[in-house]
Amino acid sequence: MAFDTPMMGLSLERAKWSDQVEADFKRVRDQTPRELDMLEHQVAFGKWGLFAVMHEGEAVGHCVFSVDTEIDGQRVFSINALGARLVAGEDVAGFIIDTARDLATAGNCRAVRAWTTRRGLVRKALAKGAIFRFEMELEI
């Protein structure tokens, strides 16, 4: 299954875990080996969906999405990971945010959520109407 946005030359295709997937996620500075193992495990067991970000037939990155049901029964669509290289003339992060919103709407989700330390992704999401909430983690 592929997801396309007509305004952009980007699309998503289902993917399988590979060395390239891991390399794409390692581009994100805060992805630890533990977090990479968690991503691979959740994808392998079908809990989270792994997609290749495609541009002109070539994978330029990968992302992981999931849908969670909150205690009140409402669903939330999550962007769990995104690792992609820059593509001239394309807004990869914006494409992922827009696609996540479309998939969340189709799946009757109340919101799209993304946990990130990347300021650029935060800026793009805020420009698209996101509410910025803080989560901090102190490693023990």
C-alpha cells in the first residue's frame, strides 16, 4: 500500500526492517540502541507500522507510525520515529505530518502525536496547528 500527496513527489510504502532502516533512524541524534531495539520489536510484532519514505522510486528515509487507544477509548495516531535525508525541493517532515493527519482522520483518531527532540520538526508541526506540550525524561 502506498500513500501519495499530489503536491509533492513523496510517497510512503510499507517496508520491512533492514540495515538501511536502522541507518536511517540512527541519523536521529537521540535514538539509542535500546530505542532502536524497541522500534524493531514493535514493528516485528505488528504493533507499529514501518514505512519507507519514497522519492522518485527511491527510499530516502523511513518512519514508524502507531495507533493507541487511550483510557477513555479515544484513539491517537503517533509518529514514533522518522529518519530521512533532505530532498531538494521537498519538505519531508511536512509531508510526514500531513500524511499522519490524513491517516489519523481516516482512522477516527482524535489527534496526531509525535515525541521529538528535533526543533525543526517542532517548528513545522506548530506551523500546521500543533499544540506544543512538554515531556522531559531524566535517565537513571
